[in-house]
Amino acid sequence: MKKRDFLKIKPASQKDMDTIAEFIRSSATWYEPFLEEKDLKEHYVDDEWKEENYKKRDFYIGKTENEESVGTISLQFFDDVTYLGYIYLHTDHVGKGFGHKLMDHAKDVSLENGQKEMVLIAHPKAQWAIKAYEKYGFERYLTDREKIVSWKDGLLETYYEEGFHLYRYPLSA
């Protein structure tokens, strides 16, 4: 295994939230051309965001062999569905396979928790993200706002960002 292929993934601590916020902010400008202004706060995250989200999500952080933090993924478990809320790499580490490894970790944790599927929402103009999700095996499931926010009794209503689509990945042991 080449050093660049190595990724140690561990649960994030409260202290890691500064680094996780940096990952998210590192690509925020990529979203500016097509996101609604009200949704940019989910990309230009602040201290309040760090505190609130650490309490409600299970964040994991990926580190290279030399302990360099390169990316994060967050999981939330709802009945038989795992919601992947934040899958971010620092922009210096995009395209190195680390995102795939983070999604593998999410899949493993989801299966351990008896989940039946993983879901995420993504903007169709975020082609860099869509390409990675589809390559992994996620399929676009819903595109209509009303259908997404009412799916599974409104499970994703508070997470929805304008124009985003719902993607699903079925899990099987």
C-alpha cells in the first residue's frame, strides 16, 4: 500500500471540529455560484455550527500515516437510514481516493448499526461531488423539493438546501 493510500479514520473529538470546519470552508467558494444565499451558512461554518453539529452528528476524521488530517464524514442514524451530512476533504487532498475510504467507513459503521441504506443530498451543479457519489454507487433518487422534504415523514426537512437532490445507496451485508 502506498503512503498516499493510507487513511486512518477515527471518531472526531470536540477539538477536531476546528479542523472539520476548515475542511468545509476550504471548498465553500465552489458552491457560491449556484447556492441560495441562505444556504451558504452550511458551507461557511462558524463556532455556533461546530458546537451544534458536534452534538447531533457522529463525525469521523481521516488522517494520513503522518497524522495529517485530510477529510471528514458525518453520520446520523434514523430508523434504518444513515444520513451522510458532511463528506469533505481539504481541497489539497481531493482526487486521492480519501473520499472513497471515508464512504467505505460510513458503509461499515452503517452495516454494524443494522441500517438498510445510506442517503445524502447534493446540488446537481456540484459535479465534483456528484461524480464521486455516483462512482461509489449512490443513485439519484428524488429531485423535487417537496418530495425530498416529505420523504420518510420529513426526515431531511431541516437539512435540505434549495435545489439539492436526494441520493441513495442501498446496504446489504
